[in-house]
Amino acid sequence: MSPGMAKKLLHEFAQLKEEQRRQQDEGGLTDRERHVLEQVARGSTNKEIAATLFISENTVNYHMKNIVSKLHVRNRAEVVGWALEHGYTSRRPPGPRSS
């Protein structure tokens, strides 16, 4: 193998390892699950999340079930706590809700 090819191969392995580390740090969440997590951490309801992400409330529920499972937490409050600890949102409380 040429030195150039070996360098390229090592670079690819390094990128793959970094991606795997990032996913472990993020609980193995998919991009969509991370988007839902960010909204939950901001205090959004499932209905608000669905509207923001252009998905159904059932899909939000499905993602929440996966998030709870992947993060090894028991409920929405623990999901929010995990998100705050891992920098998914500012610690400011959400503004007033419109009904």
C-alpha cells in the first residue's frame, strides 16, 4: 500500500472513531432524536414539538420512548435533566405559553 493510501485510510478510521465517540457521548441518539431532545429540554410539549418538526404527535411519542430507553432514564423530567447536563439547551426557563 502506498504511503498516501495508508494516510487516507488512517484518516478515515480516525473520523469513524470520532463519530462513534460522539454518538456514545450523546447516548447513541439519532439526529431526529436529538432534535426532539432539544425541544423537550426547552419545555415544549409533544404537540409543540410535532408542529415545530413537522411530524405527528405519535412520532414524537415514538422518539421519546427511544430517547428514554437509550439514555437509561425513567421519565421526561430525567430526560430534561440529562439534556441540561449535556448542554442541549440553555438553563433559562421557557417563556410563557400561548394556549
